[in-house]
Amino acid sequence: MESKVFLGPVPLELQGIADTLARHIEAEFGAAALPLEVAQTPIPLYVNFMKPPETTLFHALFTSEPGNIL
């Protein structure tokens, strides 16, 4: 099983939904959007089935299985 993450621009037809969801998350949790260039920063860690140099900061921060970060 391989995990895939979509880090590109949000398709136009989903932009309104993404913006609404982002505002609710920011308001509820005080979080802010992670800039794409930061999210795509390569890191020297194994996260689930991802391995360096493909592993990015996004994979490590947003994994559903933090015990699988090596």
C-alpha cells in the first residue's frame, strides 16, 4: 500500500469548499495554512511507506500513524 499526498493547487471547483474548511479550522484550532514550499521540504525520515529523499515535512506532520516515523 502506498500513500499519496496531493500538494498542488486546489482545483477551481473545490476552492470554495477548501477555503470554508480552512477558515473553520483556523477559527476552531488557531491553526494557519502551511505554505506549500514548507510542506514540500524534504526530510531525512521514514514515514509509513515513504523514505528519503521522497519524504517531506508534510508526511511527517500529518501522518495518521506517528509511531511509524523512523
